[in-house]
Amino acid sequence: MSESESRILNPDSSPTVDWDTWEPNMRANLVFIVCDRRVLLIHKKTGIGAGKINGPGGKLEDGESALEAAIREVEEELHITPHQPEQMGVLRFAFRDGLHLHCTVFRSSGFDGEPAETREAKPEWFDFDAIPYDRMWADDVHWLPGMLEGRRFEAWFEFDDDSMLTHRIEWIG
């Protein structure tokens, strides 16, 4: 059984995305390492979303699977290796500037190594009830709590710069 939520957040800005024909022009991933109702997030220092808090992750390289890229990105950004990342969902973003991002979301319950700050990211643990959504992308508050609790999902978001215009989330199972 699935449940769905869908909203147009800015009625003055009607949706412009035909999700039936939408195609990504960038593929990426995010990894959320969860231990004892805490999640390891990063203060992102470079790239898309620099200055925001997010999960570690990044773009897929040619020939890489989403899982291979997820593990590589966590190793590069935090110098740790996540244990058996499990795919939890897919985020689809249509930005008005032309970026169409397909992002696979993974969850892991452990890792090898010690999280370390790099030129790309500064790690920090947050309790589930103290996640700083006001310092994250606007979509995160809609899907991250459910994913952290183990729910799978598919989601679609339309953004104009940092402003989320529309969203749809389908919870699976």
C-alpha cells in the first residue's frame, strides 16, 4: 500500500514540469548513516548546495552505479566507508534554470573509519529530533523523517533557485 502527498506551494507559480516526459541531465546520490536515532550529516563546503547541511553524496561518474558512487562519495567526503547502503528512495528535481537532477537516496546503519572533515564537507551527528531543517534544502523536511524511520519513497520537486515550488511524495509499502 502506498500513500501520497502532493502540493503546489506557490499558487502564483504554476507547475511547468511534465513529469511523464522529464529526463534527468544529472545523476547523483545521498547517503544517510544512521546509528542510535542519530544521523551523520555534512556541512557542505563545495558544489551544488554549498553552505547547506545535507547527507554526504554527489554525482555519478561514467560507468558507475548509484551504489558505487554513493560509497565512493562518502569515502571522499568523510574518509569513512558505509556498511551495506540500502536504497530507500529516489528524488527527482526540476530546477527552473534547466538542471534536472535524479538523486538516489541510501541509508546505512554503520561504517568503517572515523568521520573526518575534508575540503568538501564537515561531518556532524544530529539526533533525529534535532535535525536543522532550516539550514537544509526545502524538500528535506518532507521526506527525510520518513526515510530515517525506514520508509521507502519516490519524490518529485520543482525548484526556482532555493525556493521549492511544488512537491509530490509517494511512500512505498
